[in-house]
Amino acid sequence: MGQSIGTLFPLQFRLWLGRQLYKPLTSGVTCGVVRVSQHRVIKGPCGPPEVEAMRYIAKNTAIPVPKVYAVHTTRTQDIYIEMEYITGEDLDTAWRKEGRLSQDQKKTIFSDIKEYVSILRELQPPAEDLVASVLQNPAYDVRIGARFFGPFNHHEFHSLARGHLRMEDIAVVFGEEVEKVHTTSYRTCFTHGDLVPRNIIVRNGRVAAIIDWGFAGWYPEYWEFTKGHYDFFPKEDWLRHFRQAVPLYDTELTAERVLWEKLPDPGTPATMHRDGVVLEMPGSKPSAMWLDARAGRQIEDLWSVALASRRHNSGT
């Protein structure tokens, strides 16, 4: 089938028109998602890891994700994903409203989530000891900061997460749990990275789709569990169900909570003042090895757009 009339209009006009014609979406990612037709939404600006993950999951698993129709780039080096509109309600809204979901429906929804997490964890990584996007490009996660990082190994990832503090100082500054986690070997698992209620669409008491794959990639095996606690959701029974659906890593969660409090956003450039000393935090960036592999090659892809964007270079 050919293009619909709507898809022939310029991107910015379609976004403007969509905001006039449709009510704001109720999902937690609405600031960047606009419904532009009965069956389509456009999300952006986005990063290449999200496009890679959505296409990879759709091709390699039975996990329900929105179909990607097109990827748009703008003159300002921003990336927008045009994708399927999923009929349903985000789980954040459904869970908060008393009586909206029965106990049986909650159990069924988490049975779906458990199955999909299991599928993700059965995917074979291209290499062990890896932190990267699904296609072994740099990763992105707001837990780390506002810039891309990697690809690199778990040791380098943990070093970034603790602000590159020396191994011998970890226990003194951050505690024994952080020291234990950052000296333990882990499997590499494919991870959604933001498996929270706002990113789960439900319909008729079942999971209709998992959305918002912007933080997805290859991470240490505990990352899905700890990131599920990173975003506050004020319903105790949610976490009780979550802990039954995702393998437990309580020591790792304790360690991560210390880092969340003492060293938030370690990958974001910052200037810190401590005991009269000025500390410059350079922030994260794609690994030198990855950048060197691209240097001198005339590569025109989404990463070319991302690397040239103001958002990437400013870290905002």
C-alpha cells in the first residue's frame, strides 16, 4: 500500500496538527510522543539505541512492541520514530485507580511480564562482559546521565557508575555492598532498562505492548531488577508483583541505591566543590575504540545524526 495523505506532510506540520486533533496521551513519555493519526504516533527526539532495540525485539522475539513505520531526521540533527499507536491504557494509570484492575488481572499481567523478561534474558549477547546498545554501539540510560557511554566491559561500566573512584576506596566511600557488586562477575543480559508501569500498555487485563526502549541494551544481569526500582511508583503491591516477575538482586539494589543518593548522574558533565577542592567531572561519551573505528569512514547512519546533534554534544 502507498502512503496515506497524512504521511506526505512535513514532520513538524504533522506534529503540530496531531497536537490540535488528538488529546494528549496518558503515558509517562507523553512529552515526546504525539498521536498523528488514528493508528500512528511520532516520538522524539530519540536516540539510535531505541530504534535499534525496537527493531531487534520485533524481529527476534514475540514480545509485543509498537511497529516502527519510519525514522525521521531533522535539520537540527534530531531523530523521530514514527510507530504504531497501541490501543489500551498505560499500567501506571490502570494500577493507580482503585477497582480498575482485579487481583486476577494483576496476576495475569505479571505473568505476561515474567514471560517477556524471561525471553529478553534468553537472548544471546554478541559477547559476554558487555555494556552496549543491542547492535554493540554506545548505550544510553538516564541513571548514568545525559550522554551516551560505551560500548565497554562491565568493569568499565561499574567504574563510570561510581565516578571512577579507585577500587581500594570503594568500601570506605560507598560501602561494602558497592565494593562487592563492582568486583563480582555477571552474565550479560538484554535489558529493557525502564520496565515501570508507565511503559507497559494493558488491554483487557493483558499486556498489549511494552514501550519506551530508549534505555535498552546489553547490561549486567541485575540491571533490569535495580532499574525497576529507580522510578518511584507509590503502590506497594506493584513491587511485590515485580519481585515475582524479575530475578532478585537485593545486594545489587542496595549498592545501586547508595550510588543513586551519593553520586547521581555520574555520566553528566559537572563541576563539584568538595573540601575546598574543585573537581571537574567530564561526563561520559562513546568509547574511544568505537569512535576510532568510525573515524575516516564515510558512515551515514543514525549515529552520524546523533553524534552531530546539540543534545549529544551538550549533554542535555
